[in-house]
Amino acid sequence: MTRYYLSKNYNGLNNAGNKAKTDIEETLSKLGYKNAGLPQTTYSNKIAGFLITLAGVLKVLFTVSANDVVVVQYPFKKYYSFVCNIIHLKRGKVITIIHDLGTFRRKKLTAEQEIKRLNHSDVLIVHNDKMEIWLKEQGYTKPMVCLEIFDYLSPSVNNNTQEPNQKPIKVIYAGALTYKKNRYLYSLNDVMSKWQFELYGGGFEEAKIEDKTLFKFKGFVPSDQLIEQVSAHFGLIWEGDSIHTCSGDFGIYLRINNPHKVSLYIRCNLPIIIWKEAALASFVAENKIGVCIDSLEELDSILSSISAESYNEMVRNIKEINKKIASGYYCKRAVENAESLLQLT
């Protein structure tokens, strides 16, 4: 039996989705997996990228043999069902690692269509137990393994320290900053007095902010550089239109999704502020690496009530999780568990 993963062309590595996928390829390679396709490329030209990825998929026909295992990362656009069929035609087995669900992310698939597609896999690696429950409720019946949290590989290290009692308390948010994507950002003026917001990303519409002194716009910073440079107290996980709850499509998705930025914040040694109903809230609470909130209106009182002892404990715990995600621990564990399940099927 030979173990494979399938690489492809990635249109740039500055977005979270591609970063997560290339990290997994690197981790699998260290586990002894071989690339069944063509070498990883990062061409921005769509035609070149399409042809390279297609050629890599077709190469699987000549690479995979009976009883081989292939890890496929999902979504894989138009190729997913096709490549799974090729692997099964060659009498191999498929482990699928889910990054995003089309039912939620772009709403281009119904739940029924998504389940039909995922049924091409022999074992699924899903984000968390909430996603596992949702897939079962939609009719998925094959074995599943929970990743728990995404790893984040980077040689960068954050050696900055923040005094827990330093004022103002600095909270960062990294991601899309447009009014359309995260309208809540533009409604914070009335609920912020004891903390300052540092924003990393693109699309910030500063003209829509009433009190600009509460915000520091840092622009887009490459992740390796961000890990080294950021100096703040917390990282925020919040999505949607409202400061009262995570609303809209992106807020709903938080209930079953593992945002990659949680792992980025951990690499920055930042305790997490997260919506209580987010899927990763239980991970944050159980590992004591942050605070879970119902509404952003609570932040002033919650942040001012955190003792220096409690904050320092969060940072110590974050640093332990940091070591794990920097080494590919969660991916390795999930893949090994998936391999064990394959032996039972």
C-alpha cells in the first residue's frame, strides 16, 4: 500500500484557503505521503492553472494501484467526484479533508448535492463535532474524523508581550473588512470605550466610521510578517451584520466551521474572543485560551474584569496550543485516525 495526496495549482498563497491546503500537503509529505499528481504550482493565470490541475488529476490514473490511499482536499471544484471515481476504479481508498462546504460558503450546492458528492469518499475528516452532526443530519453515513482545529505552519515566531493591565486593551481582527462582508465593524462606536480595535486586511471603508480614534487600520500584512509583528491582547472571531450576534450567512456558517484565522491568532500568541455559538467556542473554553461572548456589547465589561492572573493563564495555554499547530499535530492525528478507520471498512 502506498499513501498519496493530490496537489494542484494554487492561485496565490495569500488567502486562508490556499494556506490551509498547502500546509496540509507539507504535513502529509512529512508523514511519508507522496504526491499522486503534478508538483504544486502557484500560477495566477487561470488557463495555466486549469491545465496543470487537470493534468495532475489524470496522472492519478497511472499512479494509484489497488489498496493505495489518497488524501483529497475538498472542495476540489469540478474535479472532486471525477478523481474519487478514478481512485476507486483503481481499487484505491479516498480520505477527504473538508475545508469548506459549498452549501454554506458560496451556496452553489444544496445539502443533498453536497452529500451526494461527499459520498464518493471512504472517510471524511471534518472540522469539528458540530460539522459532523450536520453532515449526519443531512444523510451522510460513512465514517468521519474530527480535525478539531487547523494547523498553521510558519517559521515566524511572536516574541511580543502585552501587560494584562495595559490600557487600552488591544483587540485585532484579520480578514475582509468591507461593509458588505462585516457590517458589524461599522456599528461599534457606541459599545467601545475600554478597548481599541486593530484591523488587518483589505476593503476597510474608513469614511463609514464615526469615531476613527477607536480603530487602527493596518492594511494587508502577509501572515508570516503578522505573526512576528502583531502586538495586542486578543484576536476576535466574529462575522456578519450585527454586534448583538453573528448573523447572516457568514454568522450561520460559524456554527459548524473552523475559521482559519483562529489558528493564525494562536500563532500570534493571542487569546481568542469568540461568539458563544461558534463551533470553536467549545475548543476555546475547554483549553482556556480565551473568552466566549454572546454580544460585542459585553466586551467593555468582560475585558475590564479579566484579572492579570487569568489573562496570563490564557497566554500560557495559547503557547502550548501554538506548539501543536506549528508542528502539524492536528492534521497528523486526524489522518492517522482516518487511516485506522479505513482498515475497518
